[in-house]
Amino acid sequence: SGRAKFGEYSGQLKLNACTYPVNKYRALMKQQGYVLQTDYFLEDLTVRQTMDFAAAMKLPCKSPEARHSIVCRLLNRCGLESAAHNLIGGVTFKGISGGQRRRLSIAEQLLVS
């Protein structure tokens, strides 16, 4: 995932069975997103509120209208439009489904691409 900032490695850098030099591999990996196995959402927020907050944090230079447009497009592409006004939920109460939570995690990462 590129999160480790120390240590040494050796070997070949491969992606889809193709070997890449370090600089090209790093450039390719900068275009990738990384979604953690466990999500950390505020259970009292709706899906749209979660995406709006993430957009405000990750895209501060964009206008509110541009962020809103991006959020709407991602909710549509990830199949979350119907759940946009549902609470996330969690341990204390049921909210969106597990599949919707996973798609929300992915949509949140797609904000920066």
C-alpha cells in the first residue's frame, strides 16, 4: 500500500504480470487508491453527509458546487443514491448494509481521483 516509510526491499516490481522500473511503478501506484479492511464512519451521519464531509476535507480548493457535483456523481456510480439519506449505523443501531458500507468506503477513496 506504500504506507511504510522505512526498511529495504529487493526483487522485481510487478503489476498484472508486467515488470516495471521503480520510477514507473511508483507513478502507477500514485494513481491507485487504498481502502482499509475496516471502515471508520460516524454512525450518526447519513451517507451523503459522510461524503460531503470527506469531499470538504479532501477537496478544499473546489467550490461547494463542484464538490456537490462530484459527490452526486460518485453516489450514482457506486449505487448509493437510494441510501444517500440513510444513517450509516453501527454497533448501537442498524443502518446501511455491509455492501453499502463497503461501496461508501470505495466512493470516499475515489473522491481524490
